[in-house]
Amino acid sequence: MNDTLLALLAFTPLVLAGVLLIGLRMPAKTAMPAVYVVTALIALLAWDMSFNRVLASTLQGLILTVSILWIIFGAILLLNTLKHSGGITAIRNGFSGISPDRRVQAIIVAWLFGCFIEGASGFGTPAAVAAPLMVALGFPALAAVVVGMMIQSTPVSFGAVGTPIVVGVTAGIDREGITEALEAGGYTWLEYFRLIAAEVAIVHGIVGILMPLIMVVIMVKFFGANKSWKEGLSIAPFALFAGVAFVVPYMLAGVLLGPEFPSMIGAMVGLAIVVPAARKGFLIPKDTWDFPERKSWPDEWIGKLEIKLDDIAGKAPISTLMGWVPYVLLAVILVASRTIDPFREALQSLSFGWSNILGEAGVSGSIEPLYLPGGILLMVVLITALLHRMRIGELKAAFGESSKTILGAGFVLIFTIPMVRILINSGVNASDLVSMPVAMAQLVADGVGGVYPFFAPAVGGLGAFIAGSNTVSNLMLAEFQFNVAQQLGVSTAMMVALQAVGAAAGNMIAIHNVVAASATVGLLGREGETIRKTILPTLYYLIFAGIIALIAFYVIGVTDPLMRAG
């Protein structure tokens, strides 16, 4: 079988997932088992993977599934705990004090608060935290998931304290070989690595300025009574102001400090500027926008969690500040767990893992229940129960409701993540073929030639669509992007940066991210509806990043230490 036919075959699981979820609007619980079976058959019959490796990859996927379900459970549990403690009522009241306009609320909760949670934690946590919080504030569940998925863009490359760059890029390219070449020319790996981080921050910053506006416009168009783009565009001055308030400190941190803190610093500075401005009505239009009346919402907008939230426990009111304390604690503990070594090591000391599953080299999985955001969310829940003086019965009710919600997500992810791991692990096979994601990327590169830089972000996005992770996309494809840059004689650092930017954008349509976010608001079965809407901002992101790439390479002529050393 020739390379082109093999590459087209590698695309089959993704095309099938798209047709079933988006074209036929099939729920993921029906579509993803079929996609898993097709992927396994292609791996066994066309890629010549051993049955043992396919099975090991499936088991690895199941271990990862448990990790993701642990995070989702923690996020839902925190929300249900706040529902029963009266914290949600306090938060809701506090937001009406900032602005009753849902567009403003979406920008503050999803964009700024969500970006902070992404910077601290990553791994889909912001959508899992922000989506149910927006539902609690009165957003339709589908709108909350769509808006929550759009957080999975600009901040993602520097999510989880820079993991996609620190781990994904460093381990995804031949660091030893590059270091040797750099040192021969009088440069260091650190200079090269910091340049990649800076270029990622600059490209994201330029493209990301418009993300709050796009987020609001899509929300208003699809979930407003008038289905009007105009009502979204009327808040453009405030949305652009919020975009700038985030991306300027974000870019400066990326250029000056490296990859660990841009998303957190951008979000903290943004919140400090935007919230007081919103309170004063700065740049906010006179028309206050809201969703239509709840009784007129179509069934597909409403999740199971929504119905429960209408029945908020009657308790003595608590202050807005006390309502927000759990989310502040969550942010503080997440940052501490990623930056304070003794604390991190203590949390990581409890670990369950399986190395070289079924004897397959490099196929390993582990769960660190305390270090994962799920464990930290559980800590925050227990502290909240004490601070909000909850009764045991209320806490038990929160646990019960959260456990029921998690079951549906578990079924879908049991097929989705193992499918991903088969694709990623397919590079070890009896026919000595490259892995399926690399075969897809090579098909794109061979087909477009010198204009490849325009498509480089899309290749990264494809990797994230498959894996649901910027980090994993970088691990899979950074070396491939590096090699293409060398063949074209352009900056390898910039090409790897474009990979990281595209991989961040691809998270907006990654199937298992959508499933995870949907699960937190009881909206399983509508994944195709979400992806149909989030594909618009994804295309915006990839196209504009591609245009920046062409300008950088062929107009400005960017270079890097490796080119100068050579």
C-alpha cells in the first residue's frame, strides 16, 4: 500500500467521527464506540500493529480516562457543594452587582477566570470548572459548554504552568542534537527554548485579542432571542478592551519570563483591570443583553444539571466574598501544587501506575489522585464544607448528585481516549511505518510545498483534535514540524511555535474535551452541536496563525540561533 493511501486511511477515524457527530448529529455514546472499532481494525490490518500493542494502548487509554473522570467529578462536586451551601446564590448575586449583561459575565467568568484556571491547571479543567459555574449563573447548558470550549485556545499553550511547552516541546524534539548544533555556533539550548516560548506568546497574543469578542458573538448569535450578530458586535469595545487587558501582560510574560506563567499573569492582570471597569460601566453598551426566557429554551439547550440548580437549597445567605472563596482557594492551591516543590512532591507521593503495559515499551499510564486537579478540587470541597458550615446531609447530597452525573461521561470516554492512544502508539509496528498522526501530517506537508507554514498551525490543531491535548500534539508532531522547517530553510523555532499555537486551537474541537465539558453540565449526547459551533473560532485561529506564519517567514524573514549557528 502506498504512503498516500495509508495516510488517507489514517484520516478515516477522524472523518468518521466528524460525519457521525457533526453531520449525522449522533450522540458521542453511539458514535465513539464505532470509531474505536474502526481505529483498532486499521491499526491491526493496515498498520500491522500487534494485537498486544492495540490492547496495551486501550488499557493505557482507560487509565487516562480514570484521570479525566476524576477531574470532572471534582469540578461537578465543587459546584454541587456550593449549590447546597448557598455559595452559588452568593456568586450569582455578586455578578448581578458587576453587570447583569450576560456578555460581560461570559467575558469575566469564561475568558478571564477560565484563562487563570487553564494557566494553573490545564488538562480541560477550565471548561469543567467554568461551564457549570455559568450554568449556575443562569446560562443555558449548551451555551456554557460552547463558551467554555472557547477558553481552550489562547491560554492553553501555557496551561498547567507551561506543560505543553516545557514537556511537550522539550520532549517532542531532538534536544540533544539541537543543543550540540547550537553550542557549535556559540548559542545555548535555553536561548533557543526561550525564543520558542516568546514566539508562541506573540502569535497567540495577536490572534487572541479577538477571542473574547468571537466568544460573545457566537453566544449571542446561537443563543439569543433575535439570533443577531449585531447584538454581539455592539459590545465590541468592551470585548476588545478585555482581550488587550489579557494579551499584553500575557505576551510580556512569555517574552520576559518564559513559558510557566503567561496565562496566569495575563488573567490576573486582566481581572484586576476589567472587573472594576465593568462595575463602572466602562465601554459597556446601554442595551443589556440576556438569554430568552427560560421557558422558551429548546430542549437541546438544557442539561440535567440545570434542572437541579433551579432548586437551590434554602439557607441563610452568605456573602459574595465567601461564595467566591472556594474558587480563590482552588486557584491558590493549584498554583502552589505546581510551583512549590515540597508540596508538589507530597501530592505526587501517592501514585498508581503501570509501566510498559503488557510488556509494550513506552506504553505506560499512571494516576496521581492527589496531584491531579480532581484531588485538589476534593480538598477545596472539604474546606468549603467547613467554611460554609454545611451539614453532613448536604455534603452527602452533593456527592450523590455528582456521582450520577459522572456515569454518562465515563461510558463515552472509555472508547474515545483508548482510540486516541491507538493512533498515537501506532508508530511501533511490524511494517516499520510512521505513526498515523505523523502520516497525516506528512500528507499535508507533501501536498502544499513552500506554502506549508500556512498549514503548520492546522497540523498542530489536527494533533490536538486527535489527542485532546496541546502537550500530546507537541510530543507527536514537534519533531515533524522541525524537520519540515529545515527542509524549507526557515526558522525551526518559529515552526515549532506555530505547532504549539495550532495545537492550542485544536482543543476547541477535541472530542473528549467536549465530552468532558458536556458531562459537567449533564449535557451528554449533544457533542456534535457543540463542535459545529466551536469549529468557527477554531478556523479563525488556524487561518490567522497561518497568515502570521507566512508574513513571519517570507516578509519579515525571522531567524533563530540554529539558523545562525549553521
